[in-house]
Amino acid sequence: MDIKADIIHTWTQNGKVTLYLLNNIEKDWLSTKQHDSGRSIGEQFVHINNIRSFWISKVGKKNDLKINKKYANNKSQLIEALQESSHKMSDTLYSLFEQGIIKGYRPHPTAFFAQMIAHESHHGGQIMSIITRNNLKINKSVNFGLWNWNNK
């Protein structure tokens, strides 16, 4: 068993799930919000990307992968940014697990990895809540597909 390989594989699957959700959202839904305030669906994806960028630069190699909120309604830009930040996070995680510690983060790389997954899952849930509350007609198979990591 190679725990580093398992962690990287799991992160890659997580990135695919995030893209799966985005790919199943209609472009004109990206500006939709839960209420009149808060982040839109597109802004949720921008936030996911920008938090990846923040942590990659904080604990790994300096990379500015952030995208401006003005791209929140640009599906192709969101996809491109999320693909790149997911790949860079994979590299970062691999390095962190090689080192066994994270400078400026406690307690350890496994907790960091779990926090990154939890953060993205939280925002995925918010996106699905926005979709549901606004009666947007997403295929029911998408909801199940978010949990089927075998096919990603």
C-alpha cells in the first residue's frame, strides 16, 4: 500500500467530481444565488479555485492561480482554472507527503488533505442547495454521480 499514491489519487478524484458538477450546470445558472446575497454558483467555483491557489502558495511553491470574480460566469475559464489548480494541488500534496510536515500548518499533511476535501465538499453542497432552492432542473443522476467516484 502506497499512502502517498492513494492520497494523490483521491485528490484527483475529488477534482474530477468538482468538474463533473460544473460540467452538469447550465451556463446561464452560473449567476444564480441562493438569496439576493451570497455567492452565485459561478462564484462558488471561483472561490474553490482561489482557496486552492491560496493554500498551494502558502504551503508549497508560490503559484498565483487565482482568477478574478469577473470570470464567475465563464464556464470554460472556470474549467481551465479548476483543472490547473487541481493539478498543482496534486503536486503540492505529493511534496508535503514526501516531507512529512507542513511549515505553517498543523497538525500534519493528512489533516491538510482532509481539510481541502472538506472545503470543496462544503461548497459543492452549497451549489446543489442553490440549484434546488431555485428549482433548476438538474438531472437526478448528477446528484448520484457526485458520490460515484468509481467512474470519474
